[in-house]
Amino acid sequence: MTGLFITLEGPDGCGKSTQIAPLADYLRSIGRTVFTTREPGGTAISDQVRQILMAMKNTSMHPRTELLLFLSARAQLVEEVIRPRLAAGEIVISDRYGDSTLAYQGYGHGYDRDTIRRLLEFATGGLKPDLTLLIDVDVEEGLRRRQVGGGEWNRLDAYQLEFHRRVREGYHELAKLEPARWVTINGEQTPEMVQLSIRQAVDERIV
């Protein structure tokens, strides 16, 4: 079996993180070896970068600094974890990847997207997902979920509403640019229905 790289993307509060464990369990139940990870993080070095990126005490961080820190964490994750596991024939599922940088720093902050793409190419060695699942929700609904859900409320969550709207619009644009790689899923369904939609999309790639 060849490896398969699956990423889940979406606005804050879309529910993608809660969908990864049941998806991994499903794939294991049909005989696949699965590894799950998240961004930023996934290695000892990348987790240290995550602490800097997400800390509310770092609200003065410049967006350019933010961009480069995300890229550094990703570079370590790709080389230490993702590439070796794909080479071993595993399915790797990541909670966010390079498209998050395009959506948040490109569309959200307004940095030149062609420049970001070149930086992503360098940081990842050109590694792109085989399948990207966009869990799409209304921005206000997603942030409401984040606030009442009791999870980590981080520095990026605290950006202004208009920022998060630009991020969501950016995801829609990215999906349009590569329709063969992206599948958009309505994240405002019940979690069970979202999971069913995810499994259907994944099944089409592994049959």
C-alpha cells in the first residue's frame, strides 16, 4: 500500500479537530496504518514553536513573524514525521497544513500569496496533501463554538471578526483553484453527519 496524506482545514471552530480521531479509527478498522498529527506541533521542536505562536501574551507578534514561525514548525514536522510515515505506506492525517498559511496569513493578513507559496515550497520540500477536507462553517458560529466549548482560546482566535471572514473566503478560493484535491463539507451538520461525509470523501481515494 502507498501512503496517503490527508489534511483537514477550516475556519476556527469548524469542528475539524474532533473529526480526526473517529476518522483514524475507521481507517484502522479497514486495515490501514494511520498516524495523526496537528499544526503547529507534532514534534518536540514544533510544539515549542506552537507555544510561542498561540500564547495570548504574544499579541504584539508581527504577522510576518507569525508566518515564519508557522513555516519553521511545519518544516520540522514534514521531515521528522510526515515524509517517513508516508514512505512507509501509512495514512497521515493532519489537523491543518500549508493551506492554513495561505488562508490565514495570505488572505487574512493580506500578504502576497505567490510569495507564501514559494516559502511553503521551501519549507515542505514541495510536499502537498493528496486530499484536503474543508470543514466549512459560518464565521460567527465557529467563534461561538470556540468560546463556549471550553477549549483553547488562543492568540489567533482573538483576531477581529473581519479577519476570520477573510480567512473563510480564502479557503473557498483555494478550494476552487484545486478542485481535484479539495472536498468541501458542511460543518454545520451534526458531528455524525460530518463524519459520514468525511468517510465518503476518503473512501473514494483509498478504494
